[in-house]
Amino acid sequence: MPRNPHPEIETVRTDFPRSGYRAVIFDFDGTLSLIRRNWQGLMVPMMVEWLQQLDTGEAAGRLKQLVEAFVVELTGQPTMVQMQRLADEIRQRGHDAQPATYYLDQYQTSLMYQANARIRAVVRGHASPDSMAVAGARRILSELQHRKLHLVLASGTELKDVQNELRVLDFDSYFELRVHGPVNQDPKFSKQTVMEQLVRQGMPAKSLIAIGDGPAEITAIKKVGGLAVGLASNEVTGSGIDPLKREHLIRAGADIIIGDYRCWQPLLERLGLHDSSVSAA
């Protein structure tokens, strides 16, 4: 078997088109932005603690495995969906659950304490925007824009927060008004609907690429008929592969797995998006 010249790119399925792509739909948190990095490290322990308070006798380790599994499975959907799942788990154990909004508010308070500190660091010049982004994110956005691809952002994070954080990272000009997300944590928001709208507007399904670190966008693009690039990003380091993410992305149907965007050039060439007029600097 020939050696893979680009081991940072894992081709899971080989039967995808090698040209003809016109639009790329990006997820946001963990796919472009690290402002909310380690959100799972906040959400999972909080949920485990709420379940432990029920005194069901379940081991903490077992509860942690349970929560990690459904949190990863639901990554990319509105955060409210994860909180609804927590409430369901509580009710399944014979206890009354608080409204999902209660758990969401508790989680968001902790999350935004960290996120706002990172935002302030960028705004005050103590940190660069790129230090709060996945490695190579700005470069691949620039390269795709140069190639005249239609860039769309679809996130499970509250729309107004995504719009603000795009500005903080100075990524907003790549997407302009093509930014989608839930309003008031509406659990009905769907990335698949965003993709289907592009098809209705005249984009062939096979011309669509979705890039994301959660099963939601991978499953959605495969249902629509496009190409799924799973970003198994390590949100702690900002680069490299997270093995658990990789496993879930492949299970969801990812055609290609990458850990960050430093492999932008061979990735775009593999998709028929090479451009000899752009330097490899």
C-alpha cells in the first residue's frame, strides 16, 4: 500500500466527487472558534452532578460515560437539546425535572464567565484573534473566499452570540449575512434546513461541503447529499486530533477527517479546489 503523503488528512470514504464544489457550510464552536473551548468540560460534570443528586446508586463513572455519550452525540444541535436530554434522563429515573431552561441558564452562566474573559483578552489586545481559533482557520477561509466559494455558517450556539464572536475573531467578513443559529435557544433550529435551503436556491446537493466537529452537521450534509469533512479538533491545544471526536464523526458518516486547517492546501487539492495562482506560504 502506498504511503499517505498527507497523514493529517484521513480519507474515510473514497467515493466522493473530486471537483464541482460551490459552497462550504461551517459549524462554529470547535470548528472555527475556540472562544468556548472546553465547553464539554463544563457541561459534562454539571450534568453528572445533577444526576448524582438523585441518589439512584449509579456509579459516578457510569454516569460520566452516559453523559459524555449523549453530549457528543448531540454536539452541533442547539444547546437546549442537550438540556432537554438531561431533563429526560432525570425523569427516566423517577424524579421530577426542572424545565430545560433552568439547566441551560446554570450552564450558560459558567460557560460565559470563561468565554467573556477570552473575548475581553482579544478586545483589549492581550490575545490575538487567531489564538482563539482552530489552527489555520483564517487561512482556509481566505483560500475558499479567493476561490469564490459560497461560505455559510450554521451553529447550534445562540445566533447573537455567534455574530458577536465572529466579529471578535474578525471572521465576519467571510460570511457577511450568511450566518445561521437558533434564536432564543429554539430547539427546532436545524442545520439540515439551512443546507436544504441552499439546494432550493439552486446549489446542487453534490456541490455542498460541510465542515464541523459534531455529528449534527455531518449527519445533515449526508442526508442532503453533500460531502462531510469531520474536524476532530483538540480544543485544548487548538490543533491535532481528538480521538473521541474522530470516532463519533466517522460513525456519523464523515467522508474525510482532519484535526485542524494547517493541511488546507492538500485538502483543497483533494477536493479539486487547487489554485496555482495562490502561493503556499
